[in-house]
Amino acid sequence: MTGWISGLTMIKMVLVVAALIILWAVYQSLRAWARRVLVKSMLECSIMISDHRYFEKKMKSLEVLFLGACEFRAGIDDRLMGDKVFNYSVPSAGYIEQYYFLRHYISRMPDLKLLVLSVGDNSFCSRTANGTTFPVIFHRFLDYEEILSVSPPEKKIELLKQRWLYSTNLGTLHYSRKHIKRVGRKLAKHYKRKFSLSAIKSYFMPRVSRSKGHAGKAGGQQSGEAGIGNKARVAGALKAKNAVPKAQTFPIKAVRSGGAQREPGLGTVRHGVERHFSRPVFDDRALIYFTKILDLCLERGVHVVALCMPRSKDFITIMEEEKYISEDEFLRAVVNNPEYSAKIRAHWHHLKDYTDRADLFDKEGVELNKEGKRVFSERVSEKVKRVLEEIRK
């Protein structure tokens, strides 16, 4: 009897162990499936991941590297500059990410002669309030100990969280979840606007011609007054009482969004300016890592060009009127500062070069559109060629 009970107990133990093994195998299978579906299938289709892999294939033959953020990505077409030029610009990436990326790869780019670095109105902003940008790409390059040593207390918790998260397999899943939520919000916003009552009414109701001089319904305005254009709305926006807090001098003070409510009809350019300056604008760490980039290039014999991207006339008008940044103070503090200018080969300052070409910018006036990208890239391409010829002499 005792032997039978012992045999039964052994069978139970074997079954429990087998069940645990099966559950573990199922868990591993589900985990692999989740990574394949939520991470691999999505991120491998990501343009940024594709760009990174393409960069790694070309880096040994590169002579010119562009490093910037959204404005470089939207406004610089490296395809017009030859096979030895690459524009590696990641949205919202700042000097912290760019330095560690460059430090990781610069020894593997033996032919690199010129680094074109973005230096403009938002170059020294803290692009993300929490941690660093695009950790799914940059995590393996970052020296968190070094970043933590120069970071203020309010950023250290997020940096520690990011370091732990992306040192595990949860990191990419965490990033995927955030990415999916972001895409979902954009889709919801798009369709909410598309099927709003005003959109439906404007689709089905015929538009009243403004060229006949009929009085407007709201205020009895004539056709010329009723047809107020975007520039007039922007001009009115400059006098709005509920403007975002200003920053008087460089370094730029923190300007956060959400504190003031925009009036309806202020115009898309005003919205673009507010969105552009809606982050904490100046970060002391950015200046530290800007210097590190210059020193690294100087050590490796790589020349640096500081490039300031063009903005639209309306964008510059609002920027100057609201004193988000003083251009003269910015240039004097950074590019024309002897501490930095001695390490910069040239400064290509194009901020106001296309103020008479509104057709070259997107509707918010922040970035170049497709035509603007072509026109400006051709211009920059000629400058790059001249600098390379000077370097080779």
C-alpha cells in the first residue's frame, strides 16, 4: 500500500514538473511571438531603423555626415550630394545622442572629413522632458553614468528608469507600446477632425463666393474684409494677450505648452511656432555635449560646419516679436564665441535666406517642404563640394 502511494506521489511530481516545463515553453513561445509581432515586424518597417542599417553599410566610405533633428531630416536631401554623403538625422535627437552615436562610429569612418552639425534656434533645447530620445536606437551608445553626472535631479529618475528598461528585453516592447499609442492618438485625432460637424457641413453645403461683395453674416463685412488671409491672422496673433511666456535673452528660458489657451483662428504658423518652442528650451547639458562633439572631431581631424536651417518669414516674425530667442545673442554666445568658433570651420547661417519664398515651407513655417528641400539641398551641396576641395588641398 505504501509503495503504491509513493508511486502515485512520484507521478504527481512528474506531472507537476512536466506542467511547469510546458508552461515555461509556452511563455517563451508567447514572448518570442510578441517580440516578432510587436517589435520586429513594426520596427523593421520603421524608416529610422532602415536608415540606421543603411548607414552601417555605407559608413566606411563616407566623407560627409549630417547630424541634426527634424529640420535636417525634412530639409536636407543627401541623395543630391553623392554616395559619400549621409544625412543621419533623427527626430528630436539632440547633442547628447549625437555625441555618443558619433563617438561609437567615428573610428569606423576612416574617410570622414566633414561633419555638418545643426546649430539653430532649438539646438540647445531639452528635446524630451524624460530621459533621452529614441532609446530603441541610441540606448547601446549612451554612457548613462556620464549623462547622470551632468544631469539635474529631476531628470535622473527617468534616466535610471530608461537605463534599466532598455537593458532588458522589455525595452523594445515598452517603446512599441508607446509608439502604437502615439499612432492611435494621431489616427483618432485625424478621423475626429475628418468627421466633425463643421467638416461635414463644409463638404455638403455650397461655399458662398466672396468675390461678389456680399455682406458677411457675422459682422456685415464686405468680401475683402471677410477674406482675411493667413498673414493677417498671424499679425493679429502677435498682439494676443494670452501669448506663451517669453524668453528675453540667451540662454533661452523654459517655455512650456499648455499654460495658455490659443484663440481659434490664430493660424497654423502661430501654432507651429508655439509647438516648436513648447519644450523646456535650454538645457545646460546640450552645451556640454556640443563642446564634446567639437573636441571629438578636432581630435579625429574631422572638420565641423555649423548649419542653421532657414525659417519662413512669418515664423521669424513671431519668434522675434515674442522674444523666444534673440538671434544676435544666440550667435554671440555660441557660434561667434571664441571658445567654439576656433573649433568650427564655417558657419552657414540661412535662417532668413528664404523669407520671400513662402512656397518653400510647410504650412507651419517650421520646416522646408518637398520643393524647399530640393532647392536648399542643391545650394548646400555646392557648399559641401567647395569645403571638401579646400580640405583635400
